[in-house]
Amino acid sequence: MQTRYPRRLALATLAALSALAAAGPAHAQKFPDKPITLYIGFAPGGSADTVARALAEEMGKNLGQRVIVDNKGGASGNIATQTLLNSPADGYSLVFAAIHFATNPWIGGVKYDPAKDLQMVSQITSVPVLMVASTESGIKTPADAVALAKKTPGGAKAASGGVATSSHLAMELFKREMKIDMLHIPYKGGAPANQDLMAGQVDLMFDLMSGSLKATLDSGRATPVAVMQASRIAALPNVPSAEELKLPRGTHIRSWQGIAVKGGTPAPVVKRLHEAVVAAATSEGFRARVAQLGSEVVTSGKPEDFQAFYMRELARWQSVVKDAGIKPE
């Protein structure tokens, strides 16, 4: 009996290891077997919310489960991120990632390690940023914005969708290059910032291109000043680019959006999610929606590609945050 016991134990151990080895693929095959939640760090109605909801709808078709968008606005998107990090690393909680993911870690108050605690899944868009002015401000050109900033104590009032968002970063780049002051007024998302812009409560803002922004500009409730990049965009062909207006290259900015999960999520699950995100982002319905917003669909070949891109973005924006002295809300 004693001579056979170790052999039985070895066989039992081998069987257990074989079962564990098969568990990963089996788990991936079952995933998902319930609805998935996509957290977004901004208020409903803004450009990020529009893209997130369009993607979630298409992802649901691919995954065979609902993808529910849950808005967790505030704290520069950190409330949504922290909600993700407080959830299990099982792929049933996603977060809408954007430039604030590359700036928040340098601002302070972040209680996570971006390189370890977050896992990028795929980029989904590259997004133009526009300088937009209140009709009451009298701003028609970037030169007008500079003139108003110079003659106004404290600088022109500039709204943003939140601290360290693309709209805030674009303002800081413009300030730095044009050597002017602006009074930054952050909101909990682009939609409420736009409301105050249309009401004349603020002078200008740098906003992500979106369907709602296009409707606002087409209606004349706000004035489009410039697309902050090298070229014009098809959605607003009459709005000049920063390049055409001979603004310094340092003022150019193009945002990005993507999907991330909690670090430690099983690789087969991340792979399945990546497949679903790419399928959704390249679907005819999503492409058409993004085209209406004036954005471009850009996906990642594999999760590691988006992770590497994210690491580069972290390095890029560190100096901007430091030079601007950006602090948490």
C-alpha cells in the first residue's frame, strides 16, 4: 500500500493540474454569461457618452449579452476608474478610457498604479478637439481669444469637461504656447460645460467633436473657432484647422478613446473582450455613428498594442501636467 500511495497521489495531482489548465479556455468559452457594465467618468449627453453608448450597443450584439453604460461623473473620471478597481477582475466591469487616464496619475489623489492596476483592451477612436466660443464673447478667431484673455483680469473664462480632460489639456497647451492666462472652469462632463457656454456664462472651451456639438454649432448657439490639429474635418468643413491659422504646433491636440479592464483580468477574457470591442468599433453602425461625430475609428491589433500606446501617453502628458501645475478637483 505504501508503495502505491505516492503513485496515486501523483496521478491525482496530475489530474488536478490538467483541470486547472483547461479552466482558462473553458472560462473564456463561457464568458460572458451575464450582462457587462461599462463605466464612464462623465455626465450623460457629452461626446464620450455618445461614443460609449454606440459601442456598448454593438458589443452586446457580438457578446450575446447586454453591455450597460453606467455614468459615474466627477473627480476627472476617477470615480468611474475607482468603481472599476473596486470590482472583481473578471471582465464583467469595463471602463471607458481616454486621455484623463494618462494625466490623472500625475495630478495626485490617484490610489492606483496605472501600469499594474489597469489593463488596456483596445483603442476605439481618435477624436478631433475644437476651440468653441460663446456668441456673446465676440471671439471669431484664435487671435480674438488671445486679445480677450490679455485684456480680462485673470484671463478669459474657459470651460472644460473636467480637470485633466482633453478639453482642459487643450486649453493648457493654448495658454502655454500663446503666453496668456485663462480662468479654467471645470464641469462634470462636456454637456453641462456646453450649456453654460451657450448661455454666455463662459467665454470659450475646447471640446471633443460630437454630434451634440455639431448640432450646437450648426444652430448658431456657439461659434466654431478652430480645429486644433493639422487638417480640417469632414463634419465641419468650413472650420479652419490650427495649421491653417498658423497656430504653433504645440497647440495641436487629438484625443483618443478606448476600453480598459481591471489589471489581473484573465488573459482569455481580455482576448474575448478585445475581439468584441474591435468587432463593435469596425461595425457599419458604429462607423457611421463615429463619422457623424467627426471622429475616426482606430482599433488596436491586440491588447498589448493599446497597453504600449497607453504607456507612451503617460510619459507624454507628465510634463504638461507638471508645467501647468494641474491639481485635482
